[in-house]
Amino acid sequence: MRVSDVGEIGAHGRIQRALRRDPRELLGYGDDAVAIPLGDWGTLIAHTDVLVGSRDVVEGMAPFDIGWKAAVMNLSDVIAKGAAPLTLLFSWGIPGDYELEALAEIASGMDAAARECETFVTGGDTSEADDLILAGTCLGLAKGGRIIGRRGAKPGDILASTGPFGLTSVAFKIALEGLEAPGRVRDRALQAIRRPIPRFREGMAIAELGSASAGMDCSDGLAKSIHWLSRMSGVGFEISSIPIPGEVLEFAELHGLDPYELALYGGGEEYELLYCIRPGLWEETAEAVEGVGGRLEVLGRATEGGLALRIDGASKPIEDRGWEHFKGWGRGGREQGRRP
Amino acid sequence: MRVSDVGEIGAHGRIQRALRRDPRELLGYGDDAVAIPLGDWGTLIAHTDVLVGSRDVVEGMAPFDIGWKAAVMNLSDVIAKGAAPLTLLFSWGIPGDYELEALAEIASGMDAAARECETFVTGGDTSEADDLILAGTCLGLAKGGRIIGRRGAKPGDILASTGPFGLTSVAFKIALEGLEAPGRVRDRALQAIRRPIPRFREGMAIAELGSASAGMDCSDGLAKSIHWLSRMSGVGFEISSIPIPGEVLEFAELHGLDPYELALYGGGEEYELLYCIRPGLWEETAEAVEGVGGRLEVLGRATEGGLALRIDGASKPIEDRGWEHFKGWGRGGREQGRRP
């Protein structure tokens, strides 16, 4: 049996079964970060994520963008847990013929993204490799025991995001499938994959209030993220609205595509944070996020069970599909994908 | 200018110059870990190191060995700093056609090495890549402010190691250059590169005593490590003895090689810890290490300046050479090496 036969989740599961479990760790298997209590000092959060040049770099990304994105991939998950980033480290795999100045620009991109989140890139290691590999680790500290995991949502909680969905989906259709788009649509979509915004201030405001029962970033795509929260918390969701930017609607109309399909299943690499907010603290939370210059968009509510999209009177199931390493797009599909 | 023109140290320097410096971080550039004070709780140590399949895996290493080694590479540096390993994370890059059971064995190897050091592998991420990439991050906690860096050695300090040198050097000559060796020599040498021993108990005993003024592991080779300690601490060293196993002496004699050359310059990937011990605490330290089943071998003394090997009445300089990524063996050499 090969890794490509079971996909990323299958491979991850097989690795996990070979590892003994640390009894002190708080989040457990199925979450994407590690949480270790440090007594009065709070909870240490650690997350690791790797950017692979031949797989994750879209044509037109400058070295600065590559570094920025590799940093955001790591920062975002720590922020989603309600932890303030403490530091960022990178193990670099570098081809010998790589331009030295391009390396420096990658580092500047990492540095800039880290400073956006009030932290620094402090450490690393460099090795020779055939492909560009940027394996990051972000550490964060959550004050007290208030970490935000994937478990914990309760029926009635409000599902909300820090921003809209679908732009990365449009960008992949432009960059990988060669679809046409008006200049403004193209620019905004490509910007979304080149320089994703880490939702640091929003994440810190929500962590401070302690109003989120569960949360995560949407780097695997919106539909997959909703399924993760549902599965890990044992709740359903009724989605009544999905925030979709005008550029995505325009692109969908131009190509006869379903904008909800683009927003739910097509993208991934979106770093909006998705939270389940306790209803009694909703007003306060929305105001706190506005207070730091952000905005919370309501998608729907957690329910006793079932995952449904109810928009304009029609109801559709939300499927558990999106991008998965080793499998490509689609659920259980074997269309080996190279994205991008 | 390309990375191969400046080598690993040059590339590292260029990256560092592009990064703003975290004023809280304690070890600074030139050390290989990051230290962040957590108040009364102690000091958080983080180190990241990557194993690249096509570069770092020698023929004959089983998947379990690969995982073990990737873990030790990361554990060792944290232990050398005087910190108890807190947790270990890995970002995996995996070729799609990799065997699932081999992945599980790699994970078992990581797990076994982590448990040797009383910690766990708690987190990770998997991505598709053309080569096997195991990018690890080890976190550790040093109680109080007592971290052991590369700076801090004083003239008069005793330079000592937790074990002998030269076995990995012999192993590379066997595995990469095809040199012959008697079975027993071969077995011990190959074991040294397949299953390096993390010096956890020794490291914790020395950290507990607080008797080391500086220290590091010898993964870059003995001569390079001595040069690092010298440069960062502003001291010299007079080396009067190098512990070399009988198997290395036998192999050297068989092939007309200089055993000191093998021990100082040829190997790397040795995970013995090298410490500068305050002379007044020497007896106590040696006893403490013996108390946990280890042994400290005296190499020499820190001096006001100069690096010399004085053995059998003859004196030779110690050169700053060994393995360097992108450069291969030798100082400033351009023999692009693929090791292994």
C-alpha cells in the first residue's frame, strides 16, 4: 500500500498510530497544532507546516511572496488557537543553484509576515535539497487555559469568519487552468494566493474575549473546515450565507460557474479564521473585531446534526471535499494533482 | 551569486541579515537554537533541523533508523543547551509512491528516540514532495536562566565530550567510498550513523549541576565544533587527547589513514556533546555523568587563544574544516558533495 492510495489523511493516520501519545498534550489527534500546558504561564501552542516549491508556488509569486506565505501558513494556525505568536523557525531545503538574493527576499517576506503578527523569525537551519522546502514551526502562548480547538462547538453557536471565500479558487482557475479574467478580478484573486492576510488582530481580540467555543483556519478550504469542526465537536451546521466577494461572482458569471462551488470546494489556502461564537457573546465579539479594524461575517449556526446549505429557500448538503495532498481535488478521488 | 558559491554558512548569513532580530531572544546569531525567556517558568529552547532523503540517508538505513536519526538531530541540540526536551514536531514531505508501512516505521523510529529522551512526537504536517523530507522542531525547557550556549567558555575550562569520535567518519568511508573493513569495525561504524545515541541523561546531569560554561553537539564534526566554541566564546583550546575507539584505530591502520584526521575532520553527524566545564566543578561533574551511566572524556583546556592539537610532544593546528552543505568537505572547497 502506497501513500497515494490512502491520501494525506490516511498517511497522517498511519503515522499517528505509530506514535505514543503524550498525556500532557491538550488538543489530541485531529487537530492541527499541539498544546502543552506551562502552568500559570499559559499554554504553549506549536504548529508546523511545510511549503514545497514545486507544489505550492504558483507562477508569478515573487520570492518575497513565497516567504510571506510560508510564514502565514504557520502563523495562522497558532493565531486560530487563540495564542499570540511567540516565535517562528524555519528549516530551509535549498537547491545549490538558487540565487542568494532570492533567498534574502524569501527571508524578508517571512520577516514582514512575522512582524504583522508582532513576532520574529528567530531560528532555522539550511540544507541542500533538489526542491525549495520551507518547513516552518510557529510557537505561540495562550494565556491561561483558554485555547480554541476544533472540539467544543455547541448547538446554537454562531459560525462566523474573518473574511470572504472564493478568491483563491478563482486564482487557481486562472493560474492553473488558464481561464480568462478581467484585470481587477485577476489582480485581487492572485493577490489572495500570493499575500494571504494573517488574521492576527481579529484572532487576538476573540481570544481575549474568550467567546469562541471552537475555531480553525480555512487553509484546507471552507467545506473541509466546516466538516472538521462538525466531526470534532459532534455538531451539525446550517449555513445560511457565505460571504463571496464581487470579483468571485463576476468570474463565476463569466464562465458559467457556481460561486458557492468556488467558495466551498475549489480553493483552500485561504487563511480566514472560522469561529463558533457563543451566542450570548456575539454582539461583544463582533464589536471587538470591528474595534481592531476587522469584520466578522455570519455564515450560520451550529445545530444538533447534519450539514446543510440553506440559501434562497433551497437546501443542499455540504460535501466533505476540497484539496487533499496525494489525492488531488475531490473526495476519495485519485486524480493525482500537482497544485500548482 | 548562487548559494553554492557561498556555502551553507554564507547562505545562512544572508538569510539572517534579512531578518529583524528579536530583542528577547537570548542566544543570538551563530548559535543553532533559539532561547526565549518565559519568566519564572524557565527558558524555552527551540531548534529545527531537516533530514533530506536523497542527501542524508545512507544505503542500508532502515526506515526506523531514518526516523530515529531525524529525531536525534533535533533532540541533541536542545539537550546540549541544557534543556529537557518538551516536545518534538515534524513536517513531512513524502513522495506519493512511498510505502505506507515504511512511513509507519519512520514514525516508530522517531517515537523511540523521543521516548529515550523522555518526550513525545506530538505534532506534524504531511505534504507531497519528490524527495523524503523530515523537518523536525524540538522544543525544550531549561529551568531558570541556565542555558548552555556557544558563548561563555573561559580560559582554564576543561573541554570534555560524552563519547569518542571517528566512527561516522569510518562509516562514510565504507558506505560512500567503498573501503573494506572487518565485520566488527563495519558493524560498529554503520551503527553510529544509523542509530546515533542522544546524550540525554548526560546532558540533563550537567544542566542540573550548572557546571558547563559553554557547549554544543558535534553534528558538524569535532574540528568545526571546537572552532565554533572558540570563535563564539573568544577563547583558544589546547587539545591533548582525543578519544578514538579501537575500531577507528584498526580501520586507520588497515588503510594507512591518520586516525586524528578521521576523528577531527572526516565525520560529522556525531551527536556526542562537547562541553566546557568550570575547573572547580570538574570532579562533581564527571561523577554526576558516571552516576547516570555515562562518561566524560577530557580533550583538553580552553586557553587565552590559538587552537592546537598537542599529542605525543608534537603540535599541530586544528583547522576549521569538515562537512558543509553546498560546499562538501573541506574549507572553502567547491567539491559539490552529495553526502551520502
